[in-house]
Amino acid sequence: MATLDAAVLRRIGLGRSAQPILAKRKPARPRLGPGRPIPFGIAVGPALLVAAWVAGSATGTVDPETLPAPWTVAETAGDLIADGRLQSNLLTSVQRAAIGLGLGVAIGLVLALLAGLSRVGEALVDGPIQIKRAIPTLALIPLFIVWFGIGEEMKLVVITTSVAIPIYLNTHAHLRSVDARYVELAQTVGLSRWGFVRRIALPGSLPGFFTGLRLAVTISWLALVVVEQVNATSGIGYLMTQARTYGQIDIIVVGLVIYGLLGLFGDILVRAAERKALSWRQTLGD
């Protein structure tokens, strides 16, 4: 707790006087912890999956009519890149996911602050959010089609509403779990309401926000897969739907690999941002 306390004290302007008390030192790695980080450890699991896929295809264990070999998929991806179809559809998908993710994060964060810092806000916001969480996105698509049509608006609404839920839930939960000692400390030093929000509440909710953001990035791609199969004329999902119609399994696998890589790289970026933003925090994984 010493490091966290020091960080809080610095944010409210008492850092210099607290420095003699709270020494800055890097703690030893816990003996019962998970051990030292493995370089590029996040790539080990995917690499093993690809190796198993290669071995199964090379030995004939995997039927190429069911799952094409990796080299076949790579050749198909090269053909799609050569004729420009992969780049154009990928750009469309990334744009849809990015816009929906940005809107969903902003809406979820605002609602979480409103409900987390105000009892009136919680009474107005939390119930509808919990109801939306209990309703699957697929069940709402027919209603969204009636309301917004089958164009881009419907697709963005589906992605946005799907993304906002994990952002709200995790940020709201961490806002409400801010240590009461820090609230008392903020009152003691005379922080204003805005000062409390900026220096105590928001930093205290960052761990929950980043947890929600990791989920939101993945959910944005899941929602994109669904909406791009509803009257879409572009996007990776549309490319896969067309391939399914003509029995082109290799193109379907190319699309799946792209979705998987986008999700993996998105999670890596969020983790990197989380480590930088929460550098003051000492956890078992550090």
C-alpha cells in the first residue's frame, strides 16, 4: 500500500512532505509469485497452435476440406492482397470497429462516472445498463434494423452498445471501491468536488477502466463479425459471407486469422497502455 499511498499523496499535493516517510524502493519479486516474465510470452500459445496446425496438415491428420493447410491459407491471403480485396475490406472493418469502440468507450465512461459519483445518477443509469447486459446483442439486432435500417448506423449502434457495457461495469465497480481513507484525506486537505474527481476518483478507477477496455476491444471485433453479415457490401465479415456462399473455406480461414490477430494486437496495445498508466501499482504480475 505504501506505493499507492505515495501516489495518492502526490496527486493531492502532499507528495514532498510524505517522501521522508514513504521511501521509494523496488520490492523484491515474491517467492510465491508466478516468476519472471517470459520474453514474448504472449506469442507462445499462438505459436503452439500454429505448429499443431502445420503438423496436422503435413501428416494428413487434418482434412484439407475441413481446415485448409497453413500454406494454402497464406497463398490465398497473398492472392487477396494482390487483387486489393483484403486491404479494402480490412480498412472498412477497422474503421467500423474503431468508431464503434471510441463511441462505446466514451459513453460507458461518462455513464460510469455519473453512476459512480452520484446516487441519483446510479438510480437513473445502473438499472437500464443491467437490463442491457442481460439481453444478448444478437437479440437486439432485429429491433435495431427496424429503428436504424440496415446501413452503417445500425452497425455502429450495435458495436457501440456492446462496447459500452464492459467499460461501464468495470469502471463503476472500481469507482465505488475507492478506499474511504482517501476520501477522508481529500476532505481534510480541502479538495473541491472537481479536485476529488480528478485526483482521487479517476486515478482510482483506472484499473477497472483498463480491464473494461481489454474486454471492449475484443467485444468490438465480436460485434463486428455479426453486423458485417447483415446486408454488408464491404468488410472482412462480408468477405467471409461471400466465401461461405461459394464454399471457399480458405478465405473464411483468412478472415478468422485476421480477426484473431486484430484482437491479439489490440489486447497487447491496451496492456502496454495499462502498464504505463498504472506504473505506480505493485501487483503479483509485475
